[in-house]
Amino acid sequence: MTSLNPQERALLQEFLQRLIQIRGIEKDPHADALIAQAVAQQPDAAYLLVQRALLLEQALDAAKDGVHSVVIRPTMIYGEGRGVRKESAQVPALIDNAKKAGIGLHIGKGENIWANVHIDDVTELYLLALQKAPAGALYYVENGEEALKNVAASISRMLGFGGKTRNWSPQEAEAALGPRAHSSFGSNSRVRGKRSRAELGWQPKGIPILEEIERGHYKRVHRLS
């Protein structure tokens, strides 16, 4: 986990100071209830919302200064990269820990859902954004979603464990993946890349994540002999 540099820390502190000084806003009761419900289900909601607001603010400020800035937010990336780094982080980490445990692993019941996207489709969206995206735009990069228990079962089948899975305790998950692993891998991460498709003409074609795990790159590289 990277630390804030001095400039980032100053930006965050200035943003939070402006936030806490806001008073007397009118709130729609229905919206307020929906927001409260979502925050209760996502322990990192405040962090994620502040992060997104800061990114948008920086992109818009850059656009005002004549900098053509665009924010691109990929979901869980899978598949084989074409550059120096061949894999993203999440799926290989789940595979490595399943190998050690001899079974697929998920947090809690594993019913939480993550959006995902193939690395080739991520590359295509970046190219389209360079050509077409207006300054200050934000795009989510998503082509489907999957419950993490299904991902764990797919990894289990690929490794020859028969699709068996078990609950990963908070202590195990954080020991293997670092602080906050339990809250991140145990929460939902759901978005839709509607704007990416509508404005950029993005048409993702990558094979689904479970197929990539069981019959594609991950089987070729990680399958136990």
C-alpha cells in the first residue's frame, strides 16, 4: 500500500477542510435513506467517495487549465498482459493462496460481487479515450461481474481441487493480502461502464473471467502439474 506524498496530503486536507465546513444543506429524505443503507453495507464508503470526488475535482481543474485530463477507473482486471507485467493483482493472489490452502478461498459466504474486465479490453478503452474523450471525463471499465465464491470455485477446479471452497477468516485474508483485505475482498465492487460504451464506442470482447481461469491464461500458467 503506497503512502500519500506531501502534495497529495495537502490536497486531501484542503478538500476535507472544505467538506467539514459545509452547513445547512437540504437533503431529500429518500436519497438520504438510500445513502445511509449503502454506507452501512460498505465500510469503506467514505474513503471511496472522497477518493472519487478528489479525482473528479483534479480532472476538472486540469481541464480549466488547458490540460486534457481524463479519469479511467478499471474494475478487477484479469487475463494476460502484453507488457512487462503479465498479470494484475487480484486473481493471481487468490490463485496463490488457494494453492497453499488446497482449496478455493472466499470471504464469508462469497456472495459479494465484483465487476471485472479483460486486460485487452482495458487497453482498447485507453486507446479510444486518447482519441475521443473530452477533458474532465470519467469512465468505468467494466464488462460483467461475478460473485467471488464463483471465482474461488473456478480457481479450485482449475487447480484440480474439484471446485471445493471455504470461508477465509479475516485474520487469514489480512495475513495473506495485507490490511483491509477482509473489507475489500468481502465487499461488493459494482459499477457499469455505460458511458465508456456510449461516448467512446467501446465494445469489449474479452472472454469471461471464469473461462479465462479454467481454460485460458491462468490454467496455462498456474495449473498444478
